[in-house]
Amino acid sequence: MNRDNLEKEITKKRLNAPRLTPAIIEGSIASEEYHTFPDTLTTVCCLKLKNGYGVVGVSGCASPENFNEEIGKKVAREKAKDKIWSLEGYLLKETLFKLEQST
């Protein structure tokens, strides 16, 4: 299930407790840069977050005949975004934990 379909299902079920959304993840990104290494099938995406932190995703292709730089960029970007989900998930849980402890 892709994230858009999952978000629709969560919204439909009215699961409204504090959580991350695709919009929050996208909104945390300030800029992005890509690099495809010469003579390789490897593409790297670095997403710079608004707080200045950089998150990297990497894509690789096994067959030179299938290599497509645009697809490589998309795959690398999604892998970088997966890391943002983990980082932001931890931050949200830590924030909620501290709120629980203060009450």
C-alpha cells in the first residue's frame, strides 16, 4: 500500500491522534540535490531539512539497460523520505512522552 492510499484510509477511519502525515514530511524539506556517479548506476538524493539536517537516499540499478536517471532520482528521494519518517516519528513520540510525564 502506498502512502497516499494509507493516508486516505487513516482519514476515512478518523484516526486523529497526533501523528505524522505526508504533508508534514514534505513540509520539513527545504531543498534537494541529486548526484549520479559517473560510470555507475548509482544515484544519490540529499534532502536538506528546514532545520539544516541532511538526509540521504541511494538508488542503484543492476542492469545498465534498465538505468534511467529520472527513475533513479525518484527512488533515491523516496528512500531519503523514509528516513525522515523515522526521524520525525521518534521526535513526535519523544514529545508526546514528555507531555505525558509532565501531567
